[in-house]
Amino acid sequence: MNDRLLLSCLGLASLAAIFAACFLGSTPMPPGRLFAAMVGAGSVGDHIVLWEIRLPRAIAAFIVGGALGLCGAALQGLLRNPLAEPGVLGVSAFSALGATLALFYGAAALSPFVLPLSAIAGALAATFFLAFAAIRNSSMVTLILIGIGLSSFAGALMALLLNLAPNPFSLSDLISWTLGSVANRSFADLALAGPFLGAGLIFIVMSGRGLTALSLGEEAAHGLGVNLRRTRMFVVIGTGLITGAAVSIAGAIGFVGIVAPHLIRPLVNHDPARTLAPAAFLGGILLVLADIGVRLIPTPSELRLGVLAALIGAPAFIWIASQRRTGS
């Protein structure tokens, strides 16, 4: 499919998903009231619901989903494995661990930058370890197993922090970051994560040519004049920054980074570089739709976004893995 047509369709779908997220909720807002609130002509209540609750939440879900889709596509291109993504490889778990450590010890109250920086530090630690393992071991299965081990270790440490939480309020904050949610997010939260997202995006974009060359194999990429070490470092740093920023907004959310690139890849002739932007758009759309589902599913208390994403994404992960095993 033509790249411009694909991106145009995904762009329109993104706007439709965000509009639907503003329209739908526990109490639907009719289109007339929604448009009036957009232009500042509606009631004060509608203006608050749109600009302080629903729109920031929808944009937060789109940005986080887009970030995870982009990182998944970049890691899959780097490792040449369709099962690679920040959640499966433990990057999201270590990023969430960094954020929960900052919350547990009260460091997050010192400055608004502490939480995103802690999340990014955790993500970078995991991605650098994975990059080192990838250099020393060419087996992709081994790398996936290492990622699962990292994720399990981070999960155990987060469980320990939950167990040692000094009071119910701290426990609630910690649970929010381990289960994932974009509820009560504001434009200020997005602005705080924006510089890290932008910096990571630059690194990922600069690695695009190298990822395309890597799809031909390392020897072929080297023959084409690609600096493989620089490509690896750009992907590692970029995914660490972006994943950390995404976790600082929404906590740990998995599987979006697997599903979005997998659905896009056949449409771009399996080119890793051409997969990046469409996977980001589709990841954003999927997470906005999942967040709409979180708000509409009738439950005594609102489901966590990370829980619903896992319930949908885990079967998709199993299916992708089984397809790979059978060679299809």
C-alpha cells in the first residue's frame, strides 16, 4: 500500500478515535454540546469535562499507544524478531519499577521531573542490558528469554514494594503504576513527558535506514555502509527514552508494541523503516479504543487500561508466536 495513503487513513482514524473518546463516557456528551465545548460556547461543566478530563485522557492514551507501537516496531526491526517489544523484553517493567521506586521513597514529591526521569532510567537500564546481550548472543530465542527474566525480576521487586507499602494511599499509587491507566491525566503531564518523547523520536527516526538494511542481515547491512553499532545505540536510547516517557504517563501497558507493528508490516512490504510511523498511529488508535472500552464496560470500579490491554494482547501474542513457530 502507498505510504501516504496508509498514513492518511490512519490519521483520519486517529482523529475519529479521539473524537469518539471525547463523545463517549459514563455519560455520553451529544455532538452539539461537544462542539460547543470545543469552541468555548458550551456550559462550564461541559467545558471542564472536555478540556480537563476527556480530551487530555484521549490524547494521553493515543500518545502512549503510539509510543509503544513505535518502540515495538523499532525493536522488532533491530532484533529481527516479531515478538520483540518493550513489555515482553522487560523494558516497560523496569521503567515502571523506576517510577514505583520514586513513589515508594517519596522522591517523586521533590520535583515533577523525578517521576519521568526515574521511569526513563529504568527503561534505559533494561534496554542497555538487552543490547549488550544481543551483541554477545546471536540467538533471538535467548534474548526473548532474557527479556522475560528481566520482566519477572522487575515484577517481583514491584510486588515487594507493594507488600511493604506503608499506608493505603501509597499502595493505591503503586498499584496505579503497575496496572497502567490514563485516568486523571492532564496536559501538564503530557508536556512533562514531551521532551523525552521528542528526543527518543529523533533517535528512532535516525535509525530508520539502518533498520531497513538490517532486514537483509548484518553482513549485508555492513556491506551497504551502515554503522551497526550506531544503529543499535540509537534504537536502544530512543526506545528507552520513549518507553520511559510513556510509562511516566500511563504506567506499565503491554502488548501494544507487538500487535500494532504485526498488523502494519504486511502493508509496507515488511520494511522496518516504513513500519515505524504507521505502527505508531495504529498503536495510538488501539489504546484509545481500549480506553473507551475501559470506561464503557460495566464493572463496579473502572478497569485498569493495562489489564484490558493484556487481556486482548496476550492472546494476540500467543497467536503471533504460534504463526512464527509454524513458519507462516
